[in-house]
Amino acid sequence: MPGKYEPFEHFMRTTPHLVTTLTLSFDQIELIIRSDLPRSALTYRQWWANQRCRVHAPQSKAWMDAGFKVDQLHLSSRFVRFSRSAGLFS
């Protein structure tokens, strides 16, 4: 059974390599994963921390495995900016 954040990882992986930053609203992310974000994503900055723990943070593992990291978060405006964490053509 695919994980909740696998569609998000796929979306991030298929983002063209020339795109170095990607800003998404929480609503856009919910469309990609076809589910609501958990309440903790809407209220706790830690939910958006860049960590690779599959069990405790499958969401961040998804974007990090796709080569991105969170570099800006605006909880009140409900958007997050990701940047490529690897080299341009890696």
C-alpha cells in the first residue's frame, strides 16, 4: 500500500531540474496527496523540519528523498517554500 506522501515525493521528483525553488500552498499540497494535511502541519513548525525519519516524519522524508528541503515556512499564510538541496544537475 502506498504511503500518504508518495504522490508528493513523485511530484517533487518530477519537477524539472532547472527549478531550484518551489513554493506551494497547503491547499496545493493537499491536492497532490489527495488528503488533508494533519492538524500538526497547520500549527507546528516542527512538522516541516527537514528530517529523514520514515516512521516519525514520512512527509519530510518524501521531499528530502526527492532532493528538496524546506527553506521558508509561513504557517499564518499557509505556504511553504522548498529548495533543491543537491547540485543543479544531480
